[in-house]
Amino acid sequence: MHGTILVVDDDPLIREAARLVLSREGYGVLMAADGQRAMELMTSHENAGTVCAVLCDLDMPKVGGKELIAHLRKHHPAIPIIVLSGAPDIVYLEGVVQDGVSDWMRKPATRETLLQKVHTAANLYALRKQQGAHS
């Protein structure tokens, strides 16, 4: 297995599609319907220790993507975050990228785009962990 991807989206069809694609490629998948649930999942040391990337929607109920991103940057800075959004506002997306997001893709994402971005994020995570071990 390649590690675990945390998929955070309020659309159950998006979560399930991502789960199917990623699990077929050997990734474990945790799913959350909003940022609040994602934060709860990441408080478990067992979960946090296996997550190598986060796929995150921006517009969600309860706790939205920007709040979740800030939380993850503070508590799990080595884990790359990929924004998966239908938001058309490029200025908004650029602001999120400045908040420490590794990459972003527009919904609906193709299988190839999803896998390419997740593979890149997982590799980045491995490099960050390796560098942290040598620091």
C-alpha cells in the first residue's frame, strides 16, 4: 500500500469516486463529509500517521476548506494538501495556494489528473518525512 489519502468533500459521489480510483491504485482512503469530521479523523494518531496527502473541497458545511487547510498546516505541516473544487474564482484559489496548498484541480477531475496529483503529493510527503528524519 502507498499510504492513506484523506478525501474531504461534502458530495458523497465525489468521495466515493475518489475512493474507488485511489483504492484500486493501492492507497488507503479515509473519507470526511466536512472539515470538522476531517479534523476529528486526524486527531487519531493512527490516522494521522498514515495519511500522506489530503484531497480537500473548499465549500463545505460546518468547517470549510480554508479552515481545514489552516488547521492541517498548523498540526500536520508535512502532509500535502490538494484542493479539489468547483470554484471558478481563480483569485480565491490563488489565495488558498498561498495558504500552503500543494496543488489544486477543478471538479470534475479525470482519473488521470487525480492519480497524477495524488502520486506527486505522496512523493512530496515521503521527501518531507525523509528530510525531517535527517534534520
